[in-house]
Amino acid sequence: MLRLTSVLLSLGALGLAGCVLAPKGLDEERDALAHEDREWSKPVEQRALPELSPEPSIEELLRRAESANPELERAWQDWRGSLAHVVSEASYPDSSLNLSLEQMFPGGLAFDRTRIGIGFDPMLMLPAKVAARGKVAFEASRVQGERFRALRVDLRLRVRVAWEELWLAQQQARSAEELASLLVLRKSVAEKSVAAGDSPRALLRLEFEVRLNDDEMYRRRVEVGARKARLNALLARASDAPLEVPFEALPTRDLPADDAQLFAFASHADPALAVLAAELAGREDALELARRRFLPDFSPMASITGDSTQSLGLGIGLPIALPGLRAGLEEARASIAAIMAQQRGRKLDTAAELTAELLGFREAERTLDCCENLIEPLAQRLAASAESSYAAGSLPQRDWLESLAMVSRARIAVAEARAVREIALARIEALLGGDLAAVNEQESPHE
């Protein structure tokens, strides 16, 4: 019977090899990792990055940035590695099977003096300890997943902001070129007036304006190139790669809910808060693991000698470093308190940031409405009236040209207000988890 027991113990130990005390949710987290794969699981030379059309849409830019950004890929690989670490930590048994062979020599060699032993070295942890250790590793992997998502939201924000800034710089550069053409015409008229005997004061003033506008035009061209290089970097393209910017602005997006809903949603959807929530869950699991370190370890043993003598044994390891174990508990509790304090601070920061961005958004909307519905139409009416008067010969050419310059400046005011509005909206979207539509799709926990 003892021989059978020894054999069963050996087979049981071998059967445990490859067992994983997987925490709940590991398969779902693996599925989430696979869903976020942008061909990063393939070698670099086998990947195919999305190509951009001659005039790419914002969706194309976002898709390209997500696939090509090295920082985002690193976050995904860290997530992937942390999930593999869960299996490493939760594998059982966490010990090696120790096979021993002993031979006694009183009176010479003899088979009945041979002893074969089986045990574990080091001792086995209780399965509950290993499961707790795997849970801690799993929560750490969830933190990596949340960090990946937060970085993706931030990357999408940076792409949107870079695109809006590039579009605005392009509009300002075109406006400077238009003003340069108008100033050349006005200068030509002034030169004729001076030749006819008028004071050169107006000509000198125009010369001054021409010089200033030439400098502005040069700076705008440099700014367009710099902003294009920054956007290309986000897309993992050469800094001087061609990137056409359409004249028309991106389609206007609206806020999906009132301010109260936005604040309620941001209180749990902010990516920074999601990372802290995952970290807090991991610290709580670490506290449970610290408690379970007080439990003993064990090591089953069995031996068979040549004369059919068999034995079974069980070694028990009792933790005796009690001050260290208590210190581990205190460390875990302090870590939890630290994360909770950080959570409270981040919630205040989220509310403050959302307040600031909403104020900026509302002000940009007010400015945009004023520019679109008051200033630009007024400038266009003045230009139309000036053109009619100039055609009728009742208005000097310089006044008509000045009215055209006014239209150009009004159009830039509209472009600036629109870009400020869209940038503020993109930042609000980032605080809401990167998806404006989700605000209406998911009910607030406060409702």
C-alpha cells in the first residue's frame, strides 16, 4: 500500500507540472490585448503601415498614428509581457521535484541498502499563496493595459491638436500671401499718387506694412513646415514627407451632453483615474498576499529502500520572521493609502481641467459665432460696397483694396476661433476617455 502511495505521490507531482492557478479575468485580458494588436506581434519587417491618401482625413491620420507610434507599441509590449508574467507567478507547483538516491556501505554494496527518495526543494507554497501572487501579477497587467489605453487617448489628442495647429498655420500663411498681393497693389497706387505730386507719407507707411507682412509671411511658412514635421513624427514618417492640408476645416463636432453629465462621466472615465483604479486594485491584492505569507509552507516526501521498506513524510515550514511579515503588511497598507490620496488629487485635477477646457470651449464658440455671423459678413458687405463704389468711380482704389484686406483678416479670425474650439473639444474628449459618443451610450453612475 505504501509503495502505491509513493508512486501516486510521484505521479501527482508530475501531473501538477504545467498547472496555472489563473486569476479570474485572465482570458478576457488576453482577448483585450489581442484586440488592440496593430500587427505589433509580428516582426517589424512583416508589418504593413496604413498608407495615407493625398489629402488624408483625420480618421486616416489617427489610424496611421496608432499603428506606427513606437511609444504606443512599447506600451502594448509591456502589457503583453506583464500578462506572460501572470502565468509565471501563478504556475504551480512553485518548486522543483527533488529525486535522491542513497547507498549504504556497511559490509559492501547491496541492493537492499539502496534508498530512493522523492521530495520538493524548496518547499511548496500553499496554493492559496500562489493564487494570491498570480492575482497581484494580474492586477499589474491590468495597470499596463490601462496605461496603454491612456497613452492611446493622449496620442489621438496630440494628432488632433497637431492637425488643427497645422491647418491654422496654413490658413495664416495663405492670408499673409493674400495681404502681400494687396499691399503690392496699394503700393503701386501710392507710387502713382506720389508721382502726381501727393505727399510720400502714405507710400512710406505702405512700405513699412509691406516689410512687416513679408516678415510675417516668412515666419508663417516656417511655422507650417515645423508643424508638418511634428505631425509627421506622430505618424512615423520622415519630417519632410509631403502632407497636403485641405483648405476646408474639419467637420465641426459638438458636445454630446450637458456639463453636469460631462463632469459625472469624467469622474470615472478619465484615463488617468482608470490607471489609478487599476493600481489600487493591485495594492489591495498585494495586502492580501502579505497576509497569506503568515501561512506555512509544506513539502511531501516519500522514500523506498531495496528491502521494500517505504516511508512517507511531510515537512512544514513555519514563517518565523514575524517583524518582516508585519512590516510587509504595513508597507501594503501605506501603499494603498498613497494611491487613494493620489486618486483624490487626480479627481480634483480632472474637475479643474474639465472646467478650464469647457470655459475655453464656450468662449471659442462665442468668438466663432461672433466672427462667422457678425464680423466676417460685415467685412464682406463692406468689401462688396467698396467694390461697387470703386467700379462707379466714387471710391479710391486704395480704399477698395483695404476692404479686401479686411475680409482676409476676418476670415483668419474665424479660422483661429474654429481651431481653438476644436482643440478645446479634443482635450475634453481626452478627459472623457477618448470617445465623445460614449457619454450618451453609458449612463452616469450618479443617475
